[in-house]
Amino acid sequence: MPVKTSEQLHKLTFEIFKALGAPAGNADLVAKLLVKANLVGHDSHGIIRIPSYVENIKKKALDPKASIRIIRNNGATMLVDGRWGFGQVAAWRTMEKTIRNARKSGTCISGLFNCNHIGRLADYSTIPLKRSMIGFTMCNGAARVAPFNGAERMLNPGPLSVAIPSSEEWAVVLDISTSVVAEGKLLVRRKRHEGVPEGWIIDKDGRPTTNVEDYFNGGALLPLGGTVGYKGFGLGLIVDILGGVLTGSGCASSPDYKGGNGVVMGAVDISCFTEPKKFVARVDELLRRIRSSRKAPGANEILIPGELESREEARRLKEGIYVEDETWSELADLGRSLGLDVPN
């Protein structure tokens, strides 16, 4: 069971994409964000994705050299063509331009289409924090989730992330899927030959199951909420409409779905509403009040969204990142096929 440092994983990832024609800047950014996902504990969005990215490059569904193109820019809104490059590169550059617009207009909402998988959404919603801004990101994708009371895939897990600045040790960073779990979590379970908890998936006939293979054999993810899953279904539907219809990418189950992610992201300048230091102080006050509130029986602490990921990153930077044998074998074989020096 290999345990690798973040530096080792970054180096291998960078060299794989560089060998496949990616400019150094693109390869470095994608490597950084994939490894970051592993560091914070979201292995589902980390290096496990490399083989699928490589496959898309070989099929010419992903152009590793592509850069974004601005289609429409009205200051407060922007529409961006990702040109089927790396999703991470398209999303990162779009958020950078979104922030520039927000500094002039107070707020900016951007739509991104022709965009490959962008990975972990918190990577983009947190970029505005350094500018005393609130950031948010959401996206749709291929159909993976059954609607509430449904039995077939109609929606995407519809992830969304919102980041709010704080002077506490951790900012408030919400990053969730609108399904019970993201598909990538099932990929990790499959690689580790593990089952899944009850309430995560249904089989192709709409029956609850704990066998992860049932999902890959035509089953579906369930919307967030269990017996009140209509709430997760409603959120997922909104994300699918915004990511699919507003950007022109197509909804998850629509005939016009183009593939990849339809992304909506934004930045809000806090100074347009209140003095940023005052805002942060009040957020801090709220967080301290929540942390110190009465705990449920058996609970030791109350965690703020984003706190668990920050702790996990600190731990994995120190102890290393566990990589499944099957995943490491795939990456090692891929690296060697490209003539790279892969560590044992």
C-alpha cells in the first residue's frame, strides 16, 4: 500500500501531462490541484482522475494546450469558452478574470462552457478570499443521480462551493455535492474493493444496494437528504439548470449535453456592502459562538465547513498520502509508457 509525499505525486503528475503536450504552466496547475485534493482528503478528485484525463487527451477530447476565450464580458457578467482544455486551467483562469471584474463592478458572475472536469470546486471559490471577497462555484455534468422517487440517472451530483473569509484559523468553505456522495467516492471504493453504505446508491432496477458494482452496472446515485431527498433533488435541479441551460453546456440528461462541466462561478466584493474588517469580525464572532455551543451527547467538538479538510491537509503533509495499489500501478505503468522515471 504505497504512501507518497505530495512532492512525489506532483512531480509524476506534472511530468505525465508535460509529456503529453501540456505547457509547463498548465501541467503545473493541474498537478497542484489534483494533489491538493488528495492532501485535503478528497481522493475522489485527486490523482485517481489522471488516467481518464490522459484518455481524453489521446482521444483529442482534451487539448492540453488550450486557453480560455472570453465570449461576452459586461463587467458584472461574463461568458467564457473553455475550448475543451484542462478543466482546472479553464476554471482557475475564469475565476481570476471574475475577480478582476468584481473589483470594478462590485460583483461578477461568470458562466463557463466547453469545459472538461474541473475537479474540486473549493479550489476556485477560495481564490477571492485574498481579495476580501466571497467566492462561489457550482457545476453540472453527466447524468449520475436519480431524482427523488426516481429509478434512473437524470441529474449530475451538482456540486457547489461557497467560501467566506474569516480571521479564524480556517475560512468558512462549504464544498458539497447535491447527491448523497460524489461519483468519485465510488471510484475510490471500487479501487479499494469496498462496499458502500446504505442510502448511497440504487441498482439499475431502482432498488437500494450496498454493492458498488451495481452503480457501475447501470445504477444511480441518490439525492442528498435520505427520506427528505427532495431537498437534495431540488438543489441538484437548480445547479443543472444554471450550469447547463444558462451557460449553454446542456443539462445532464438533455440530448444537447456537450460533456464535461457547465460552470457558474462568482465573486462578491464585501466592501460594496460593508467594511471588510467589520464583516470578518462578525463572522469570527459567529464561528466562536457556534464552536462553543452545547455539544450533542458523545460529541467532542463542532466543526466549521472547511475545517476538516485543513486538518487533513496538515496531517497528510506530515505523514504522506496513501494511494491504492491499483491506482498507483496504473499511474506507474502510465509514467513508464511515457518514458518517465517512476519511483518504486
